[in-house]
Amino acid sequence: MRFPISHKAFTGAPTRLDRTAGLEFRSQQGILKMSNSTLTEGGQVIRGGRNHALTAVFLAGVSSVALFATMPVNKAMAADCVVSGNVIADQTDCTVENSGTISSPEAAVHVAPSSDGISISNLAGGEISGNWSGVMIDRSSNNTITNAAGATISGTDGVSGSAGISVTSIPGDGSEPDGTVINNAGTISGHDFGVGFGYVFDFSISNSGTIASTGADNFASHFAGSSAGIYAYSAFDIAIDNSGTISSVAGTGIDLYRIEGGVISNSGTISGAYNGLNIDSGGWDDSTIAITNSGTISGETNSGINLADINGQSISIQNSGTISGAQAGIYAEDVQAEFSLENSGNIYAAGGISYLYGVSLQRVDNATIVNSGKISGDYYGLFLNGDESVARVTNTGTISGYSYGIWSSNTSLDLVNSGVINGGVQAYDGETLRIANSGSIAGVQALAIGYSDEISVNNSGRIAGDFQGVYAASTGEFSLVNSGTITGQTGVISTSNTSASISNSGTISADLNAIISANGGAMTIDNSGTISGGTYGILASSSATITNSGTISGGVNSIRFLSDGNTLNLLPGSVIKGAVDYDSTENNATNFGSGSYSLAVDNYETALNQISLNNSRQSLIVSVDSNSNNGRLEVVDPGASSMDAAVRGYTNSVGNVIGSILNIDVGSSAGGGSESSGTSALGYAEERKPTGSAAAVQKLGEGTAVDRFGNLFWMRAFGGQTFDNDNDTRSSNYGVAAGVDRQFDDGRFGVLAGYGRIINRADDGSGQTAGNTGFGGVYMRNDFSGVTLDSSLVAGGIENDSRREIFGSDPARGSFAGWYVSPEIAISQKHEVAPGWTFTPAARLRYTAGFYQGYSETGSTQNISYDDRTSHTLEGILEGKLTNQTKLTNGMVANVSLSAALVDTLNLGASGLNASLSGTDFTVSAITDRNLVGGRFGLSGELQVNPQTTLYSGVTLGTYTSEVNSWSANAGVKVEF
């Protein structure tokens, strides 16, 4: 069969006929246009030379030439390129198409160095094959090879370098060919290489078909360039986009050696008998390489991706597919560039070879790894063996290895884990090691770290070791912050460190010892969580400072000190289960915070150690046997057991209620007929009242509940709090009171009763006493020529229940009864300062006495017996009140009052409370300050809603010496019957 060679016009005879080069026509007008004319008569047939697949036929007396391949051709080529032999030379931007078969002992189609921009299209069913190369691009640029689905380009023989497509240059000749594009949907194969490049620039391959190296006899040699689906040597700016299959039966799927710049995107399959993908830049600088995989990359006997000797700017891998190898999923060595790996897929190594890595980085200067998928190896999940390298690892997925999930050496490691690391983390010899875990780290040694200048671990997740949870050795500074869980046979070991600090608000637990400090510098432990060990909670062989507000426990001892100069700070909330063994050491300080403590001690030398308390309320009882030096340190803080201040605050609240009731003016709303009277020190000033039923009739217009006999009925709710910051206690009270009083010519007389609750508690939760109380009383008012005299008497009983927390024991509970009495007298005078405005100065004196039974506590290891107690308080008050009364547009009345008072409170009687513990008598403090001076400020008001209903309320704020503050409030409704 025949095919046309050129569309260019020709007139004249052929100028040269060469048996080696084939047939060539030249003239001034161009090159002969070949036609599909049929050979009808004789002519000379000249076969092409060794390097060309085509045979030339010269026909005398006709204007047509037909060229034949050495093998039969079926519509082999349609082209506007001139093909001489099988060579395309001296041409630019022309096209060759093949739908038949082209074959050659060497290169089937050869694009010579003198051509540029050649487009070779091998259509469906087309075959281009050469013993050496199917297509060879020789020092030519900007060429495109398209191999359609169902088409084949191959290099079949086993000669060195045979390839389906080869694109080459000669080093140093200055040609620097670039711009080769290969689009493959069919099959490209070669004995050594499917596609081979050498000394070229800017080439790209888009593959949706198959590119393969088929020479199985190359399996014995896996060195670079031995056998590959795609091979590039000394190439620049490579782009490979694969959605098909790239493979090598004996070597590497893609093998790139001495390259500078490359982009590889795979959504198909890249596989090799040795490596799936190998990149070795041979130390070339300024290389930027990006690898994206959503398909499969695998190496049957070595690595899925192998990176070596890469210098330059960066190399990045993004994987959402699968990368696997027998020795490593990804292996990188001697990378002096920014290395980044982002994995949301699966990277693993498995094949029965020792030292298998999911990802292995050997001497990679600067690495960033972000994993949300899975990285695993039979031995190491992630292996970092650096040379003063830096690695940042963020894991939200799973990293696992049979021996180590992550192993790091000579690398400054910054690890953030919120996923799962199986096999643990071992990290040594980094300048800094920073580990933040909110996920799970588990292994034989879950976290083994050391030989670094600075190590910090922040755990809010789970760290679990078969042997050790955290092992830190030979570091400059070691710090551990734990709010999660750390477990192991030993929870935390810190050894040979310059300094170590542990802050625990979570749980550190162990079968043997929860925390061990061995042969190192000073250790600081701050615990607000739980530290528990089967043997020791904390075993400190070097000096330690332990501050505890949580729980420390041990099967033998909670804490054991093996050296001198330790400090144990016990704060509120502290629970020590098991004795503290001081091991006969000296110069130890045991400091107790506020509250009560019962601390068991072993081998405690009383005379050689120091104990300090937090406040003057506390009492210390040392019960240590002089022979064994075992015993208890008892710290007693009565805390909230005293009800003196609470009862005083309660009677203040009741007194304020009485004053506000006396403020109700039974006769003032009737209009004329009354004359000015004195002012109530406990309320507003009064006017002189009419008597009997006249007063009742007059008061109906204000909405007060007054019967026909002139009796006033009332009910109020009240409450208040006192904050004693100096003693860290607060008392609260609330209740309801009701009463009735009657207006007489020169005064009023009333009775009241009520019920309430009083609570006194320590701010640190160390104790609380609460009581239910019922009370009753009388009150009266008398007017003497503009001066008002008020007096009252309130008395009640109270049933109390106490709970005192013993830090290190169950709480101590008790109950006791008591009663109290509080008389009060006040004098005041009202002055009108402007229309609707009045000012009332007043002086008041109140005495409160409380009488409480003795009682004994139960339920703890520190049960105290208390004697009876009596308290006495005298309170003097100088007050000024400014009141405004306004008549609203609807005819109703509103009153607003502002008050200020100077208060002096004197605590009388004994300041101590006699008590005993285990036969030892002592006195606890019930009064810290004899005298309190301060001020109160009040705001109160009444609003007449309608003729039948009036709302009223008031609030008082107080502040005093010794950091005491208070407030009280009351509110009520008056309804006309």
C-alpha cells in the first residue's frame, strides 16, 4: 500500500538517490508531492538504510513515488510532514498520523534535531514499533505525541535503553530541547522504559492508558535508570498526570534522576517491582517537586515513593489514595528542602522485611507532616532520623507501628495529636521536643523522650503504656501538663533531668508507681487531679515540691521522699490516701492551706522538719510516736461551724423588717386632723395618729390592711448575705415574717412571728453549718414632742446541722441546737427640708446573744467534740435618711428613701471555742476581730399601684473592716381587705 509524503508542489527531476538515506527530491520549487498512484510499470526500488524503516521506489516516466515500509503497511501514515526514510528532518509545525503499522529494526519514527513542533498522532488500531524505540525525539523541541485508545507504541528489543518513546539530547551540545508533550490513552511500552527522557526541559505526560516497562530480565538491577515505566535523566520541569497505569515489571514505575522541578499527579496506578515512584535530584539545587496522589502508588520490594538527595526549595506530597511498599510507604533520604506530606489516605509498609516504615525520613532538614488518614508500618509508623533536623507532625488520623508509632532521633519534633498513635512515640536528641496530645497514644512505652535541651508534653487525651506512660530522660528542662489520662506499670518517669515540672488536673495512674523522679534536678508537681499507684503515688529520689488540691494515693505510701529538702503543700480539696513516708529525711516543709486536714506520716522526724498553717483559726495537733516516728498531723479549722456571724446577720434582717413596718403610717393618708410627730429610727417619720376606728377609716384610702378596730396586718419576705473575706466564709439568711400592730394615741404596739433558714459556709468548701429557725417578738413606738422612740425584742430557736470536710478523710458531721435573743432601741427625729422632702437622723443600739449546745462529730478520722458556747454582740448605728414623697398623676402615692449609716460592732465574750480530739484538748478561734467598723447604704421605696394594693421593697449594702461586706433586702405587698 502507498501513502502520501508531502503536499508541497514539485516540478523537475529528483536530485539525489541515496541507498543509505533513502529517496530525496530537491528543487527550487520545493519537494515532490507524492500521490496514491499505483505502480504500473518497472522502476528501481531502493531500500532505506539501517536507521530508517522506509523503502523508496523511483519510477521512471511518471510523476509519482510510493514509499513502503520494510514490513507490510496498512494505511500506515497520512501526513503533511515530509518523511524521508523514517526520519522527519528540517521541518517545523507539521503533523504525522498513523492508523496502520510502522516498524523498524531501531526507531520506527525519528524526529531529527533539525525539526521542531512535530505532531505525531497514532490513531486507534495504529502500531508504531521499533526494536530500539517506537518514537524517538532527538534534540527537538515543542513536539506532541498522541497515542489514542487502542493504539500501541513500543520498543521491543532488550538492547540497553530500549523504550516505547525516547526523548533525548546530548549533554553540552547546547540544544536544550524542551516542550515535549505526550498524551496517551493507549499503550506505550518498552523493554527498559515505557517513556524515557534525557537532558530535556519542560516535558509533560498525560496518561489515561498504559505506560509500561516490560523487560523482566532487568529485575536483578534496581539502580536508577535500570528499568522504569517512565524514566527521566537530567531533566527540568517535568509534569506527569496519570489516571491510567504506569508500571515496571522489574524496576520502578516512575524513575526521575537528576531532575529539577516536577509536578506528578496520580489518580490511577503507579507500580514497580522495586519502587513505585523514585525521585533523586542528584544534589541539584532549586528543585521544587509536587506529588499528588488519589490513586495507588506501590513498590513491590522497596518503597511506594522513594526520595533521595534532593536539594532546593520544596518537595510536597498530597495523598488521598494509597501509597505502599515492602520496606516503606514513603522513604526520603538526604533532603535539604522543605518537605511536606499531607495524607488523608493510606500509607503503609508490609512485606516481611525488617525495619519496615510507613513513612521514613532520613536526614530531612525541615519536614511538615499532616495526617488525617492512616500511616502504618510493621515496625515504625513514622520514622524520623535527622541531622539536627526539624519536624512538625499534626495527626488527626491514625499512625501505627508494631514497635513504634513515631520514632524520632536528632530531630526537633513538634507533635500535635488529636487522633490515634499506636506503638507509642519515642523521641531523642532533638533540641526541642513539644508534644500536644488530645487523642490517644499507646505502646510499650507510650511516650519515651529524652536527651534534649527542652521537652514539653501537654496531654488532654490518653497516653497508655504497657510499661511506662511517659518516660523522660536526660533533658535540660522537662514539663508535663496533663488534663487527660496517663497509665502504665509506671505512669511518669523523670530521670537525670536538670529540672522537671508536672501539672496534673487529670489522672496519672500505674500498677506500680504513678510518678518517679530519679537522679535528677528539682521536680515540681502541682496536682489538682488524681495520682494513684499500686506501690507509690509519687516516689521522689531528688528534692521535690508537691502542691496538692486533688488526690494522691498509693498501695504502700501515697508519697515517699528519699532526699532532704522537700516541700509538701496541701490545699483545700486535698486527699492523701496512704501515709506520706519522709524516710527520716530532714529540712522538709509541710504547709497546710485553709481547712482541716488529717495526714498520716511515716518516718517523720518532728524536730528536724517544719509545719506551717494558713490562718489563725487553725490548730495543729501532732500525734507522732517517738519510737517509730509514725503517726498523724492533725490540722483543725472550725471554719463555718460557728454560727455567731450568721445569727447576727439574721437578726439584722429581721430588725430591718420591723423598721420598715413601723414606717407604715396608719393615719397619714386621711388628711387633716393629725399633727407632726417624731421619726422612726427604723423607718420613716410618723405623724400623730388619730385613735381607733377613725384611723382605720382614714387608712382605707392608702390600701393598708387595717381592720375596723385599727389593727394593721402585714407579711414580708426577707433575705441577706454577709461576706467575711478575711475568714473566707459567707453567711446567708432568708425567711418570712408576719405580724399585727395597733395604733394608739401616742404610739403603736405590735407582735410578729416568722420562720427562716440560716447557712454559714466556708468559701473553699471545707465546711458548712445550716439551721432552721423560728422566731417571735414584740415592737413598739412612742412619740415625745417630735422625738420618736422605737424598741423591739426578737427571740428564736435554731436547729443546726454541721458538715466539716477533712481533707484526706470522710467529712465530719454533727448537729446541735441553740437559741438567740436580740433587743433593740432607737431614737429619731424627722425634719422637713423642702416640700415633699424630709430628712431623718437616728441613733440605734442592738444587742444579740446566742446560746449553743455542745456536740460531737462523727463519720471521719478527725471527729471533734465541742463544748457549749455563748456569743454576745453589741451594735451601735448612727443613721441619716432622706425621703421624697410624690403624688402621681393617677392619684396614687410613691415614696423613695436613701439612707447612710455609720456602724460599730463589738464582739463580746470568749473568742475561742473549747474542743477536744482523741483526748487532746485545744481551743479553736470563733472570733478573729473584736471590733468591726463600717458603713451601710440603703435604698427603699413604696409604690401604690391602686387604692387596694401597694408594693414596697428595700435593699441595704454594708462594708466593714476586716474585709467584711453584706447586703440585705426585703419586699412585700399590702392589700386592703
